[in-house]
Amino acid sequence: MEQKIEIQEKEKSVKQDHTVVDIQQLKKSFGGNHVLKEVNLQLRKGENLVVLGKSGTGKSVLIKCLVGLIVADEGKLQVLDKNVMELEGKELNELRTRVGFLFQSGALYDSMTVRENLEFPLRRQSKSKSQEELDALVMEALENVGLSEAVDKMPSELSGGMRKRISLARTLILKPEIMLYDEPTTGLDTITSKEISTLILAIQKKYQTSSIIITHDMECAHIVADRVIVLNDGKVIGEGTYDELKNSSTKEIKDFFE
Amino acid sequence: MSKEQMVTEESSDRQSFQNLKNFFLEVSGIALFVGRFFKEVFFPPYELNEFTKQSYIIGYRSLSLVGITGFIMGLVLTIQAKPTMAEFGAESWIPGMVAVSLIREIGPVITALICAGKIGSGIGAELGSMKVTEQIDAMEVSGTNPFKYLVITRVLAATFMIPILAILSETIGLFGSYIGVNITGQVSLRFFFTQVFESLDFIDVYPAIIKTFFFGFIIGIVGCYKGYNSNKGTEGVGAAANSAVVMASLLVFIIDMIAVQITSMMM
């Protein structure tokens, strides 16, 4: 009996060790609008977690809280063993370099070429890198997304799908341990959406990243998800694998799969 | 008073109260923004490359506009003043009068207003569009302080470039005046500039130069504040650019009024 308890505790501690994001009772309001009411979720190492939810249910707010872009009102927000709500300045910036964030719009810097966009985070993190080293890292990141020929183009010369891929390359160039994707396939055609979803999966396998993917795109969710949670009215209403949730009897969850 | 009139009056009172509230919120917002600027400007990292790039954009790319305007100011001022001065037999005072007017007042203020239009709106629109397309957030999550990279560099560049542009504009304006004098008369360049320098004193030049640093600072900070805090999508970008020009122009006049008072006391 004692041995069994010991094994259970050991398993529990291993599981906790592998939790890279731990959110408990997270709350966020904007004025009288309670966007996140009581969100609890854990992201495990190497896992792709898809967050589904209708527009305005606070999905983007949730991942912005994780990197301190939005300050949560209450709750526990542990990312890579750091309490985000207590971090400031240099410590917060250090954590941010370990967490990649792909914005919905791509957020490429319009006034810079693709090369300058990719060099930007590198120059800020490690000023001692030579130009040759920077070039090598830039080319490696672009080859990962299959766009090495776009290195000297301006963002305005790129298509929507290319912009997303370049943004992904810029995010990956710092080799983050966690990736946060804010609607990575929004505004893209079906074929390009599928390509981006496959790329997300390939990146997870290559770099062993843990990812939270916010999406409405069920095909993307199906391709990338190891686990899915459903947000509704600021709360998690369902959690499981894609197939488990597909067979759920809860109306709000079923609606996504129909 | 009818019920309808009472409702209209009440709604107008509420609107006035809201406008007053917005005004104070704006003032406190700018004060906090300026406070943050001084809190961060002295500490590393110093974004020297971006500062140089912004100085090039703000300074070099405004040269032709400021130069042409300065030339026209000097020329027009001379042509307009000439008949009146001739009436009093004081044509020889034209170089001195134009120099004092240009250097003390017209040069700095007109240059600042042109820069408020060109540079203030440019900064407001650029930062506004970066804000609504999440580029500022992207900078922040990559571990860069966007305030240092975007705001401090632009404000410093505007603060140091606008005085240079004003001096250039005034110098070109004096050449414009020289041409204006020579349209109907014949005055040598040496005589013209001897007259100019004889009529100028230190008190005409230094306060005028010092106030252009304040003009530059205010144009930069207002443009950055409006852009950095813009929202409501593309509509917000337009509004940021527009209100940056309006507010910066108004503040230029207010600073000018204060500077004139201080200079008068010194004299």
C-alpha cells in the first residue's frame, strides 16, 4: 500500500515537473466586461494544446496574459516555473525570449526587410553574434519554413501565407521552449491553412516545443492537437482529445464540430 | 421650459462634462508619457542605430521642404515690407528687420509648424499603424523595450534635428530676402549681411535656438504619444496622425508665447 502511494506521488511529481504552463483560477476584466472568469489549464512539455472558443471568449487575452502583454487581475500564472504576475523588466524579458508568440496578423515590421525582421530579436538578445552567425541563423530559420528565397523582400511584397511563415520563422529564431499561436490560419485559404498546420506539427517534432494554439479552424485543430480545451463565457467547459470532444454531448462543444 | 428642451440641455451638459473629462485624461496621459520618457532616456540600452536612422528621416528628408519654405518666407517678407519701408525712406533697414523677424520668431515657428505637419503626423501614423497591427506587441514579446526603441529615438531625433532645420531655414530665408531686395534695387551680398549682423544681438539668436529644442521635443513626444496610444483600427491611425498635428501645433504656439515672455524679462 505504502509502495503504491509512493509510486503515485512519484508519478504526480514527474507530471508536475513536465508542466510548462500552469494556469489556475485566472480572471481578467475590462471595465465591467468579465472576459476570463475562472480559467484553469495546464500545458505539458512537448504537447500541442488547442484552445477553441467563439469570438470574444477571451482566447487571445488568455495567451497575452501568459507573456505579460495583458496583466491578469487574479489567479496563478506559472510559465516555465516563473510566476508571470510577479515578473517585471529584465526578468519578464528573459522569460519572453523563452516563449514564442505568433500574432494573428503576423506582426512583421513593415519598415524592415525579411532579413532585418529575423535579425531584430537576435540582435537584441545576443549582441556578440557576428554577421556570419546572424546570416546562418536567419537562413536556417527561413529554410525551416521553406522561404529562404524571400530573405531580401519587404513584408508588403509577401502573400498572407508567406507573411505567416516568415513570422513563424522570426518567432522560432530564438528557439523558444513554448510557442503561443494566436489564430495561425485566420485569413488564409484552405490549402495554405493546411500547410501552416503541418508546419506547426513539424516544428513541434523538430524542436520539441510545447504549444498553445488558439484557433477556429477545426481542420487545423484536428491536425495539430494532442489535447483540446473549449472556452465559453470566460470558463473552460470541455477538455479532451479531438475525438473525445467531437463525441461530447454538451451542445456548446458539439457546435464546434458540426 | 419644455420637456424636450430640458432633455437637450441635460445631454449638452453631459457632453461638456465628458469633453472636460477627456481633456484632463489626455493631459494626465501626456504627463505620464513624458515622465516615462525621462525615466527611461538615461538608462541603457541606447538604441543608437535607430536614433541615427530617425535623425536621417526627420532631418535630411525634411531639408528640401524646410529650405524652400524658408526661402519663400524671406523673399515674401522682403517684398511685402519694401513699399512701406520705402515710404519712410528706411529701405536700408530691410535686411535688419527681416533678419530680426526671421531669426527671433518667424523662422523657428514656421519651421516647427511645418515639422508638426510632416514629422508629427508621420510619427503618429507610423506608431499608430504599428500599434494596431500588433508590431509593438511583437517587439515587446521578443524582449525589446518598444518605448526605448520607438519613442525615445524619435523624440530625441526630433529634439536635435528641428533646431538644425530651423537654423537652415532662417539662413536660406536670409538669402531669399537678399534676392527680394535685389529684385528692384542693387545691394551687394557683403552689404546685406553686414546690415543683418549689425542688427542682430545674442539675445535675438540664443533664445530663438533654445526654444526650437522645446518645439522639437513637443512635436516628437506628441506624435509618439498619439501613435503609441492609438486604437480602433485604421480609423485610429488616421485620428492619431491628425490629432498629433493639431496638438503639436497648438503646443508650439503656447511654448512660443512662454518663450517670448521669458525673453522679454531677460531683455
